[in-house]
Amino acid sequence: AVPASAERFLLVRTSAMGDIVHCLPFLTALRARFPNAEIAWVVEKVWSPILDGHPDIDRLIPVRAKAWRKKPWSAGNRSEIRTALGQIRDFGADVAFDLMGNHKGAVLARASGAARVVGPSARCRRERSSARWMKETIDVEGVHAVDRALALLAAVDGNPSGVADFSGHKLLAREPAAARAFLDQRDERPLVLIQAGAGWANKIYPLPWWAEVARALDGAGYDVVLPTAPGEEHLATEIVERSKGAARAVDATDFRFLAALLRAARLLLGGDTGPVHLAHALGTGVLSIIGPTDPARNGPYDAPERVLFHPLPCSYCYKRYDGPRACLLSIPPQRVVEKAI
């Protein structure tokens, strides 16, 4: 158990959007148990706006670990690494939690100098050998990423939390003026969002099929909008063109803008991708069309009814390909529309 004198906790979960969201219940539970503690979170700089302003986080420590890995010996990166590691050490954590289960998370947690560095045991880690950086390990139980993170709370008082509270009202709470202006100019039709992009090409539902879904939803009286992130513009353009204008795209680069859209939407359709998990955390209805990953582990938490998945002998391959495979191609747009409406 954590002694009463322990007042500083460091959480290491650098990326990506969905993984960060999956660790929010851990943050909520930790804050509930230690309301007066100081809590810091180490996060990749590009994702730090998601957590910026969160009332349960006292300090955000942004890193650029991906950039550092590409050119670790460049003068600029060496300087950034020294600064970031200094910020991590200077926080003075009593307990550091590796919520990643790989070498990156483990090294950053260990670099804190905390007396207790806690993370999953070797058999429960993505990179087993990274357990060597831990001072304490826990056999995490559960299938879903949320439950696996919550299991580390056993280090706090000997009991893992059985309740997952995303505290969505605390997340990206300030609505930007641009979002309010966009929402105010809409008509009265219920808003449905389609998130076409995903981190892997074989997680992306076929764009012509998304266009069919958009046309059907538009015909059923819904306002269909595609929130678009950098690098996904071509996906939105093709869907808009193929849907003959039934869907329209909007730049959702700003995470607060995206959150405002999600809060206003009746439903978000997408794959195994960060915005789906963010929407679910905010309390928005979602429908996740999942291909190469396990819905029980990577689907919307505690909501199997919000998943479309076609099991195959090769299911849960977790392999990356250059386009959708049979797992997604076995889910026609008609099934998506029927489930959505």
C-alpha cells in the first residue's frame, strides 16, 4: 500500500488518443483515493491538448519521444531529452506508474527517480523485457485496456478498482467559439459523425461503403458530418464526393472543437480509433466497426452492443496491412446503417 506521506504520483502514458482515454478511469480513481495529492502525466506533445486543463492533473510533462527515437543524437533532440527528463525528475514523484507496458513507458517512469516504479508484470507487458525497469510489478487481470490499467491501482491500497469512471465532463471542457459557430449554423436534423480515419490502413472501413452509409443516413433525416484530422483530408474528400454531398467535412484538428462536436452528436461511427473512444468517454453514442483487433480489448468499454464485428478464423491478428481485409469486408454498409438507425 502507498504510505500516507506519498503525495506525488507520476503517470506515464504518452500516446495515442485512444490509449490515453483508456487510462482516464485510472486517473479518476487515483484522484478519488488521494484528493490532495499532486499528479503529473507524461504525454506525447502532440496529444497533450487532450489532457490540458483537466482538473485532476496538476502537471503535464510533454515529451516528443517519437521524434527523439528517429534522431536521438541530434543536438536539438539531446537538449529536449535533457529538459524533459529534468522535468520528470524535478516533479519528485513518490510513485511512478508505467501505464504503457513497453520500454518507452518503463524508462520514462524509472527516470523519475521515484521510490516506487510500478507497472505490469513481464507476462502482461507488450514488451516483456521492459519489466526490468520496474521496481514493483503487478499481474494485471482483465481483457479490456481500461481494466488492465485499473488493475495497477492494487499498488495503492492492495485492491484494484472495479469501477471505471471516465469523468467525461472534466475532459476538454471549454468549448471553442469556432465550434459553437459551426453548431449554431446547423439545421435541426440530428447530428451523426463519421470518423473515417484510423491508425492502420486495415482498420479503415472502405470509403465507398462509408459513402453509402452517409447517403442512407442523410436520406433518413440525419446531418452527416466528417470530422477531419491532418492527413485524413483525402478520406473525407472521397467520401463527400462519392456520397454526392450527403456528407460534409469539417476540420477538427483542434481537440476542443472535436470534443464539442462529439458532445453535440447523436452518434459517432468509426473503427478502432481514438475519436470513438473519446466520444464514448464523453457519453456520446458510438458504433465501432472493428476488423483486426479484439472488440473485448479495444472496443468501446463495457459496451459490446456498440460494436460491429465479423469473427473469422484469423480474427484478432493485430497485423498491419495496406488496406481492409476480410474482417471488415464482411460487414456491408447495410448492416452499419441498420445498426446505426
